[in-house]
Amino acid sequence: MDPILENDVINQIRSELQQSGLVSDRTYRFRTYKRCFIGSEACKWLIENKNLTQQQALKVGRKMLSKGFFHHVFHEHDFENEYLFYRFEDEEEEMDRVLNRLIKYNKESTTDACDLSSQLLSRIVSIAKLQNDISEREIFLSTEFRDFRILSCELQTVDISEINEKEKIVFWVNIYNTLALHTRIQIGPPINQQRKFFTQHYYIVNSLQYSLDEIWNGILRGNKKSNITKNVPFTDIDRRQLYLCQNFDERTLFLVHSQTISSPKASLLLVHEGLDEDIDLAVKYYIKKHVKINVEKKQVIIPQIFIDYLPDFGNEDLKCLKWILNYLDNQEKIKLRDLISKENYSSLTLTICKYNWKPSTIIRVKYTTNYNDDNDDDDDDDDNINQN
């Protein structure tokens, strides 16, 4: 190996580069990029201060980027000797954006990715239950929450390159629910700050950063357009494309909890033979709670999330109702099948229960083996309805 690329040397160069004065706020096309540096300036600094050739400077910069020391602001470029903006990872934490950088996890994680994701969600749920006695701010300052934050840093180097499609769902659903609750405790709930909550707080996973929006619309939905940003999360050259769920499963919508009253409960998933049945139970649980059928009024009430994600359910009201049909109990299935028949569908009233952005009770987690409990304390949002 070239001596300039050895870990001790790279670590020292990184420290000196960060203290070089090259980091500042930059403006490009009327947009300000906080605390970043320019690739061409960094390349020049390496050449002049480390006596490197341009080729060596590029190798050093790319080595630092591959080790997760910094990244292109949009994760679209390797380190280049060009007018491109890069940001050090610990600069992200200073802006309260990266939530699992309390420490730099320098060794490769040996924990199974899915096991780590379930450990993290279990741990933060247990901590959050303390809110019955103390405030969210006190939770954040607690020793238990600090220990959780240290554990979450292991995600920085966890290996997700070999997980299969089912394991991807387990891992990323658990990480979404963990990040949402972590953001709720450390930053606050999404009320009046939906875009910031879902797009501006991140976990570093295997050296790449992910927001809630990027996990949901990028990874779990297979890089589909976001309802928040109106764009797909990942460009064609984004390295995070490697980890997409290749076969989108629309049932995952009912496994993730966004810390709002109208969001489905969070599911803690485990890898086992009955995973598919567990996911079905989660869908049935949500539909039983929130889909109402009134035969006399020829009315069906459905939550707004079905409309928000209508393309995932066939892009038509009727196709969506037929999808719902699969998860109703026998009695309700008979009612809905009759209402959407050719003879009756034209007179059907479809009513939409509007999404309620108020914060949910902080603990709304269903373990996938426990969806038969009808005596839970769901927040009530049934009065927020619109007729469609």
C-alpha cells in the first residue's frame, strides 16, 4: 500500500484538512450550503501542504471519502478536483442532523445487521417508556439514552451488502422506526416541521447517510417519488441505490410509525419463518382499526394514507378497495365485496379520514407477534373525515 494511504497518515491528514480554514458556508445558484469545502480547493491544499501530485491528492481524498470522513453534499460524486461541495461527517452532527455520530465507530461492526436493528428499536422503546415519569428532554439527558446513542453509532460500519430482500425489510423498517423515535426525543415531533423532521435528520449506515424520507421512499419503496420533496430520493449514480428493496412490498406502509396520530403503529420485526404472516397481521390490525364499512349508508371510510400512496395500491379507488378486501375479516369482507360489485359501486360513497399530524403517544409499537390485542390505547382520529 502507498504509505500516504495508511490509516494513521489518512487520519492525520483528515484532521489537518478540517482545521485548514477551507470549511465555510457556500452559496451556489442562490442556495446556501452550510459548513462545506470545495473539492478543487482541498485538492490544491493537499498538493501544496503535503507535497503530493494531483493523482496522489485524488487518491487521498477518495480514501477519506470511502472511510466516511466526508461526503459530497448530495452523495452524487466521489472526491474530485472540481468545484463540488463536500462536508465532513462531524459537521453534520454539529447541525443536529446526523443523530448517530456521538462517537466515531472506527472498527467494522461484527453484529448481524437485522439483530442490531432490532436491538436498537427495542432499546429506544424501553427508554421512551420512561416518559410516563419524565419529560422527553430528561430522556435525552439520561444515561440510558446516551448508551443507546453509542450503540446506534455501530450502524456506521454495519455490513448490509449481503442481506436478502426479506432481511432488507426487517432491517430498514426497524431502522426507520428507531430513527423516527430518536428524532422525536432529540429534536421534537413532526408537527409544523414535517419537511425538516423527515428530510433533515439522519443516521449513518455503512458510511452513507439516510433520512426518514430516504429510508421510506428511497429504500423501502424502491426509490419512488416522495410526497414531501416531490422528487425521487436517489439519483442514478447515488451509491445508496445498491441497497434498494428490489421488490416493493406495499404492506410495509403499515409497519412504519412517523410519530403522528394517524400513522400506523411501529412494528419491531425479527427474521424468522413466520415473518410474512407477521406482516399480514400488521396490515390486518391497521385496517380493522381504521377502515369502516356502513352497508346501510353505502359508505366506506378509509384513512388518507391510502390516497397519499394510491399509486402503490393500483392508482384507482376501486383497485385500492380490492386490495383492502384481502385483509378484512370474513364478515367485513362480505360487506365490502357487495358494495364494490358492478351493481353497487356507482352508488358507493368513499369517505377519507384526513391525516392528523398531531404527535402520537410517544410509544406506539406493536411487536409482530402481538397484533391480537384489541384493548390498546390508540389515538382517535376518526372525526377528521372528508368525503371523496
